[in-house]
Amino acid sequence: MARILLVEDEPVLATGVKDDLVLEGYGVDLVADGAAAVERGLGGTYDLILLDIMLPKKDGFTVCRELRAAGLTTPIVMLTARGQEVDKVVGLELGADDYITKPFGRRELQARVKAALRRAAIGSDPPPRTWEFGDVVIDFGRCQAFRGGALIDLTALEFKLLRTFLAHCGQVVSIDRLGREVWGEEVFLSDRVVYTHMNNLRKKIEADPRNPRHLITVRGLGYRFDT
């Protein structure tokens, strides 16, 4: 049974979310402020943390930053207010894995929770040697790629981009996070450089680069890879 730490200070919402998760078979611990969230997050063994942004004592951004700084790798899904794209960007850059926009329904909550847990389970396994999506096959062991059976000429950087998206498949990856994981912390990277490489990669793996099926731009946030 997966264990979830729910951090929410609105009593009605917190109770409703906890009840829904318990009905789905999850074990749920509830805390209502940021200080308690850091303490419980570091002290407990959780499979997922659902973290509101607006909290007493410490806001969700601070909680996320402190948990990641302490080395915690547990998936964090942030709960954000409707239309607050800045909150989403900041959360992703601080190390959050996903976000849910309030108000949200029970089905969306369950889908996001299951997706986050599934990605975490995949991430705990050794990365696969090959990856298939659409008519594309990526062989990371041989550093070869094929589309429709024909060899694609991918650069080493493009293989790194694809491996990064495989690790975060189905979730939004911010440009800053993409830069850190592909180019490294010490490299100063402009957004235009990332755009250029992403466009080049789309031309090689997408049947219609102008209407991509797999490598999706999430305006104002970053990119998402869908299989």
C-alpha cells in the first residue's frame, strides 16, 4: 500500500482529499503547515507528497526546497491556484514533479497520483536499453535510433535529451530543469539554445514537427513527452 503525505491547511479540502485517497486504498497522513511537512517528509517513508503552496509557517515552495536540499527524492505534486503559471514554474524549478490546479475533481486527483507513483516506480528500475514510441525505436545501448525502420541521425546531446524525457515521461520538465539534467549545472544556457535543440529533435522524431504528437510544448512551463 502506497503511503502519501498530504499537506493542506484548508480543512474541508484536506478532509475530502484524504477521504478520496483512503477509499482508493492509500495510506494517508495529513499535516496542515509547512514546518510539520518538512519534519514528517524527512522523518517518514512516503511514496508521494501532495503539497499545497499557501501554508502557514512555511509555504510550499520553501518546503519543497528544503526537502530536495536534504536529498529527499520522494515525488512531490504541488497544489496550485487556478491560473498561477508562475507558481507552477517555480515549483517545477525547485524540484516538484508535477502540479494539480485547484479546483480539481476526484478523477483528476486519482489520475495524477497514480501517474506520479507509476513514474517513481519506473525511475527506481534500471533505465531500459530500448524505448519505443509511435514508429520510433531508440536503442540507448548502441546509440542508434530508427523511425519507420529507417536510421535517424541523432547527436549525443539528442540522446541525452531523450533519456531525460524517458525519466520524466508524461510530466512537465521546465527549461531550467532540462538544462541542469542535460547540459549540467555549470553551463550557462539561454532559452533559445534549448528551443533550437528541441526543434531539431522534433524534426527527426515527429511525423509532423509543426503538430508534434510526442514532444509537446507546455506554454510558459516547459516540455512534456507523451508516448
